[in-house]
Amino acid sequence: MCRTKRGRLCFPEIVGFSVIVASFSLLLCGCELRSAATTQASPSRDKPSNQQTNEIVEPRDAGSNKPLSVRNIRWEDLEFEIEPGEPFERAMLTEGIEALVGQTIRLRGFMLPTLQRKGVKQFIFIRDDQKCCFGPGASIYHSVQIEMVEGATAAYTTKPVAITGQFDIRPFVGPDDKHWAIYHVVATSVE
């Protein structure tokens, strides 16, 4: 193990530890941790083209197949009063946040790095890539659990993307028994 004169871990150990923490977090949220080579399925000739990675899929009503209206939201729309370290209670949410439940929304942000690069079915979506927005110490309203609709996948990117999908509130409790995230979107597209 490499340590500096002050006893801090050297860069290789920090990077290795970061990968372990990220992998553990992804495992906890149900993300598949297999390599892209093992999860990449060959495209089927009988599958519709809207199941390709990151292709825009217009949200439609399941019953009438009519296009749904999409509400563009900002991260600020998801904020509410909560002190750092304070336990989350659903009663803390604003009426505006509760009104989003079941709505089709579009939100811009970043994908939390995953071990899988293509064929991503679940990931954590964060407000910005400049600071930690998920896990212990992060604001629970600055991350969203994303689950792609059946048959759709996303490709990991470091660039900002917009997710479109149905908004819900599904608290996620980390291994420290604290809430790490509370929002959930079943996404139809990542663009």
C-alpha cells in the first residue's frame, strides 16, 4: 500500500477505492455490473428501432397511443427544506414536487459513472459532475434513480444529457441506513 509522508493514500489506492465505492453503490441500486461485452446483445431483426441506445422515443399514452405532454423541469424544482443529516420524511416535499408524480418530465443533468458503457438499463442521474451528488453527505434532491423502460437502454457519457420519463418518489436507503436518493424516473429516452 502506498502512503504519503502524512499517511494519506497515494493516487492508485484512492482510484481503486473510488471504483469499489462506485461499484458497491451501483450494486445497491440494482444496476447490472457485468461488462459491456457480456451485456451487449446483438440487435434482433424483429425488434423496433426505438430500442437502440439513446434514440429519442416520443412518450405515448399506453391506452390511446397519443403523444404525452412533457414537462421540462429544473433541479431547483426538486428542492425542498431539509437539513444536512436530517432524516427524510415524505411530508417534507412541496406540493409542486408531489404534483410531478406520474407526470412525464424532462430533466438535464449527468450520468453517475457506471462500469457498463453500453446497454445501461439503470443508473443514477445527478445535477452536476463537479461535485458529489449521490451518497452520504449529498443533498438527496440532487440525484434521481433512472430505470429505462422495457427494451430501451442508454450509453454512458460524460456529457450533459436530458432524460425523459415518468416521475415518481421511491426513496433509496444506503448501507448507512440513510436516504441517498428519493426520486425515480422510468425513462423513455436519454438524449
